[in-house]
Amino acid sequence: MNEQVREIGTQIKVTINGEEYTARRGSTVLEICEDNGIPIPTLCAHDDLKPAGICRICVVDINGGWNLETACTWEVHDPDTVITTHSPRIRRARRAILELLLAEHCGECYTCIRGGNCELEDLAEIYGVRDLRFEREDPRFEPDTSSVSIYRDMDKCIQCRRCVRACDELQAVGALGVFGRGPESRVDTFEGMSFDEAVCTNCGQCVAHCPTGALQEIDHTRAVWAAIEDPEKHVVVQTAPAIRAAIGEEFGLPPGTSVTGRMTTALRDLGFDRVFDTNFAADLTILEEGTELLLRLQAALVEGKDVKLPQITSCSPGWIKYIELFYPDLVDHLSTCKSPQQMFGALMKSFYAEEQGIDPEKMVTVSLMPCTAKKFEAQRPEMADSGHQDVDYVLTTREMAQMIKEAGIPFTQLKDSQYDEPFGDASGAALIFGATGGVMEAALRTAYEIVTGREVPFENLNITATRGFEGFKTGSIVLEDVLDEWSFLEGVELKFGIAHGLANAHEVMERLRRGEMDDVHFIEIMACPGGCLGGGGQPIPTTDVIRQARANAIYSEDEGLPIRKSHENPHVNYLYEHYLTDGPCGHRSHELLHTEYTPRGFRLKK
Amino acid sequence: MKATAGVDWCEVVDALAEKHDRKPHALMGILQDLQMEYGHVCPDAQIEVALALGISPTHVSDVISFYHFLCSEPKGQYVVWLCQTISCDMADKDQIAKALSDELGISFGETTGDGLFTLEYTNCMGMCDQAPAMLVNDEVHVSLTPDSAREIIAGYRREGGLG
């Protein structure tokens, strides 16, 4: 091993702009400068992604070398490296790069969804660009509106490849690549397919990582405005657990500010007739999915049947499309439970409509989700078990924030309010669905208690083994002194796994295929890094620091709730007593709350 | 050049992956072999290459689109590559381009109706001392004049017509 590599991580002295700093050997110039508050402009760099050195806006001078070097990729190994981050030469070089980028960026800022939150616009502001040195190119592309989730306007693309890298590195999907070369090069799909034909999971991580407005969600705000303003329509909204920990960021609040009460007030002010909590359906999911797991275990352990284990969660529509595309032969491992969004939608236009005496035809169900794949899920043809499309429109966190701003609602000053009944109360277990590991923790709190009659043996019900951002976590819990009806589980060590981000899901599925998961009973998989709180519909930017802050908000809100376990949600119990009377996984719930999957495969049919 | 109809790409690519390796670094070798054998790398073959190497089909086609000498659509029996780089450009390659275009009745990037010729530009082939130069499949022709370019094409036409 060479001397330099061996000493990575030791402290060395470097000089930046004439001042001496201590740095970790092997850090990039960009990291050292960021740690010391020295501003370096970036576009292709993102905390989630490997350094790429593509856009070159971050150029700096290293030891007075012939060429300027990219700060994002230059690792400092030599002690006494002399770095200059601003000089006439550097300023001119960065400015020229910016002017060239602006020349091929077509589109008007004031009609752009990212107006006010665009990294290119920010740089143009910093560099005082008041006119364009190079004539702007003519538009080259037609916008791609084919996907139900994601809108592509490649004329706004600056080819930083953050979408390509997010899709590869974080999600292992590879929907996007860079085609051609030189001035003809462009970000595109395999065979130039439209997004709805391409191998895409609709997760929206490309959107979340785009520095400009080239990638955005398909807009549902106009349809929702129309519904709200139509007096004939009864418009209900459900809000996913991850929104309340993130939407505040859109109004200038620091990441990790929990704004549940202000959000419900804002939605009511906006004109929704009822504001419900998706967490109610998350509690329902736990009862259905937990029961399903216990039934699978019973079938395997007692009846010796060939049921698929491990059972894998099915809440994340990006993950569902991923397994359908890449592991179509393994979809039987998925829980048949619909996601909370879809359980909620199915109950809205059946149970709720019947109880309230509302014609489901006159109902519009909107869901507020941290997710672009939920737009796809809502439009899956099988998601109509109420006899209508169960969920009509899906708004991302960003879209909802824009509507609140448009309505002129002073979000940060609002008073707190509660969700509406009967779908307002939910447990802390449902709330933590928003973080990776949350579904597992919620399921364990309930399943353990169903089987043993006792609470999970962890301090304050916090199952810390399920928490944190490690790519794939495993753990186990031993079932002892079980109730008589679950005697077949006595002494069983229930093994679980948790993965988030589809690249990690890919690893899990490869291991499963090799038979390395045969002793695992239950796996939670969420498509997006960090779980829903890092979803493709969340405020931009999202980084690990921001994900952690949102997770903290979710876990601390859980601790403060009176009900912490899904099976203690009184409304869920009411539903089983009065509507789904044959219980979890019973006939009625199978009709409304469970679903089936489409083994798609990715050897493409054009 | 072999025909592509009815080829079992899974089998073909498997043999090439065995030869080159089943890792991403084997990509160029496999693509060059496919291009050589079949004259192009069709989308079905690209998908099999991706599966064999554990990369995305998008990545495979992204690489093909970058290189002039790899393509995903079939080209003519003879691909004429006229050099467009500085020395050839200064040696009046535009006149050669016009002669080739007139002789074949097609523009650059197109293939003749009989499937015999495709006309393309290429970047420097290292024949700068004998500019202007062109490549027809893997044969180099140098110090071209409009007349010699037309004659060279006529020669291939005779050869192709016989084949």
C-alpha cells in the first residue's frame, strides 16, 4: 500500500487563501472549504452522491498549477498544499462556465416550478449575471409529459447528471443516461423511450436531486383547486406521516420542525371539507400486515405449507414497481396489503361515504404525500375496490406548500388544530412509518403483544435496533411465554431486516435469491433513502443531515402521543367491530384492503 | 457480417461474457465484438449485455451513443468514414464530401436505398500527413481527390454487387 493511502484520515496542514487550516488527509478541497466556511459554488455536487467533477463551476487553484482543478474531486494528500479559491483567473473561469450553462438552459424563470429554489438561478444571482454573453440556444426538446409522476423538460437540463447518478447510485434503477457527445449530448432513457415506457419506478429521486426545473412532478394542484372550488364536491384530504416533519421547510422553518397542527389548520383554511390522517390507515396496515405475517408463520411452521417467507412490506409504491420490474418472480414475498394511502382511499369511498350518507361520485379524495410514486400508485387500475378510483389526486409536499402560499395563508403563524374524526386519531406507531424502520417497529410493537399479551420488552417502547440510516439493518426478537393460541411460536426468534433506498433493496433481493434470507421472517423495504421522510416529493434539498432532522421530529412526536401502538387505536377497533367484521385479513378486508401485483420484468416491450 | 434475425442474444452474449468477463469493465470488448460480427448492437442485444454485466441497459446504450464506431441501428455494407479533423479539413475535405455525397446520392448520416453504403464523418485517424483521408470499413484511403473518391466508391460498388 502506498504511503499516502495508508495515511488517509490523519491530520495535515493546508493553506487556503493564505490562511493555514488543519484538514483530514484524503478530504476533497470542497469538503475542507465547506468545513471552514469558505464558499465554493457547486452544481453537480450533492451530499448524497459521489463526487463527479462534471460541471466544473467549483474550480480552484492548487499549488499554482497550470490548470484549475475541480474542488469537488481533488483530494488533498500532500501536506502543505496551497489552495486558492478566489483570484481573477478563477472568477473569470467560473463566470465563463456559468455563462455557457445559461446559454443552453432554455426556459423562463417565472414560469418555472423551481423559481426561487433553483441552484442555477442562485449562481446567476451571485455572479451578477444581468445579460447573456452567449446567445441562448433554441429549445431542442418537447417536454415529456407521458409519466403519471414525473415531468421532464430537458431544455432546462444543464447535464450535471445528478439525476443519472441518483437513479444509479441511490436507486440502482438506471433509467437515465447521457446520450451522444459534445453539443448533441443529452440526458435520456434507454432507446429514447418516454418516461411511462422506460424502466422507471416513479420514485422521484431524480426530481429531488435536480438543481433546476428540468425534472418535476406531474402537477395535480390545478385539479385539486378545481375540486375545492366546486361546491358540489365533498373533498377530503389525507396527510402522510412524513409531511408534518418537512413541510415547514417550505415556509422557512428549520428542518425537523414538526408542524402537524399548523398543517391541519392550513388545509382546512384552504377549503378541504375534511382533513384526515393517513396514520389511521397506517395503524390499519399494521393490523392487516401483522396478521398476515402471523398467518404465514402459522402456515409455514404448523401446517408445513410452502408460503413465501420472508414477507416483505408493500407500503412504498416505488419499491413495488421496482420488484415488479427487476424481480418479477419474487413478488409473492410481498405482503398483499395495500399501502396506507390506498387503504385509506378504499375506505373513504366505501365506509366513510356510507356512514356520512355521501354519494361517492361526489367525493374527491386527495392525498398529501412525500412521494411522486404515489401518483402512479393511485392510478393503478386495480386501485378501485370501492367501485371508484379510490384516490383521485396526490399532491407532493412541495405542491401543497405552493397551494398554501398561493392561497395567502400565513402558515407559520397559524394556530394548531386537530384532524377531523373519524380518521383523525392515530398511534405513534403509525407516525413513525415516515422513517426507515418505522413500519417494522410499529409491526413489532403490535405483533409481539398479540402473541405474548405483553408489551415489547424495550424501554419506552422504542425499538432502537430498527432506527438509523444504515443501508440494511437486521435484528431479532425472541417470542417467549406466548399465549396459548400462538403456542407454535414459543421460543421462536423472529428475525427482521430493514432496507431503504432501492440500491440497498437490490442487495437484499440478490441475497434473498441466493438463499441468504431463508432464516429471516419479515423485511421492510422503502424505496427512498431514509424512508418516506426522504421521499421524492419532499422539500428540496434533502440530504442526510436534513433526513436526520426530520426523523428526530417524527420520533419525538411519537414519544409524546397518548397511543403508541396500532392495535390500541380506538377508531381502527371500531372499524373492525362495525365494518370489517370478519377481522384483519378477513373476507371484507381482503376485498378492500389487499391487492395483487403485476410481474412486469424489464426485457422491454416497446 | 452475420444477420441478426432470429439470433438468441442471450446465448451470444453469454459466450462473449465468458470470453471477456462478467464485470462492467468487459463492456467495450463485448460491444466491439458484437459490432464487428453483426455491424451493429441492437437493443435486444444491449439488454442481454446489461444483464450479463450487472449494469443497466441505459448504461450500455449510453456508451454506444458516445462512440462513432459503435451503433445500435444497422448501417450499409460499406461504411464510408470521411475524416473531418483539422488537417483533412484544411486539405479541402469539403470537396471530397460533396463528391461522395453526389456519387452516392445521400447526405452524411444516411444509407443508400440498396443498403450498400452509409456515409459518415469521423474524427482524426492519424493520416494527417496524407490528407484528406477516409476509411471504408477498415480500409484506409488517403490523398483523396474528388475523382479518386468517386473511383474508390465505384470499386466497392462493383465488389458489393458481385458479393
